[in-house]
Amino acid sequence: MSKKIIFKVIANAAFALFLAFAAASCASKPEISTKDGVDLKKYAGLWFEIARFENSFQKGVADSRAVYELKGDGRIRVVNSGVGADGKIRSAEGSAYVPDPSQNSKIRVSFFWPFYADYYILELADDYSWSLVGSSDSDYLWILARTKTLPQNVIDKILKLAKKRGYDIERFKYNGAK
């Protein structure tokens, strides 16, 4: 196969992928309620993953954590890391922004420009000690905390909130003992 034909195949595949993402982003989605009045300065910092709905980009990764850093231009620097099945630390750096400042619990994050995904702060402890984070659909869900573990009664409270929102809490994969 000539280089010209290979280039055309790759270009057509990339364009088809772009169209699929564009169509998916334009599809009507049910409105997901998020936490009101999030102080992003308080939210910034280190978060440990307590549990997650398994997903392709975290498959085989343990001890996951995220660091959110507010930038001077209003954007948010995001660094996710964890330990892969091979024992090596894996890390991904991305950028996020708040599309609508009146709803700053709805964030868009990208680890691969120009593609962005939803990051919705669904529930948040008053003292910012834990957070339930999801997307604009029910495919992604995380329980995050400022510490590596949470007391069982707090986990039970978060699970109750997630279940009340319609999530299948049996899908959670815990980052350690539950």
C-alpha cells in the first residue's frame, strides 16, 4: 500500500471518529443535578480514590489519586496518577475549565485535546472531606476523599446518596478494603 493511500485511510478514520464524538456530544442528555455553591479553592488539592465504576482508562490501576490546581487564567490543572498492574506509577496531566461560572460544579476536563469530558461534583461533604463525582450520564462515578480511607458509616452515607440518584452501587470497585 502506498503512503498516500495509508494517509487517506488514517485521515478518513480520524474524521469519522471526530464526527462520532461530535454527534455524541450533541445528543440530548438528561440533566444531572450537581452540588450548589462549590468553592473551587477549597476543592483544589489532593484527592484519593476510595471507589470507582471500572472504566477503560483506569483498568488495572490501583492507589488512584488526583490533584487539582487552580491556575491564574481560571483553568484547572489536573494530574491523575495510580499504580499500574506492573507496579509502575502511571500519570496523566490534563486541563479543565468551568463552562458556566453559575454552575461551577459542572467542569469539563481534557487529557487529550480537543476532547473534553464531564466532571460533575454531585455530592460534597460540608468540610470538603469527601466527594461523589460523576459525568453527565451514569457510566462514570467515583468516591473521592482527602484521606486514603473513609469510615464505613461515611461510605454508607455516600452509597445511599448515589443509590438515591439511581446509580447501581454494586458496580463500585473499591481501592482497598470496603
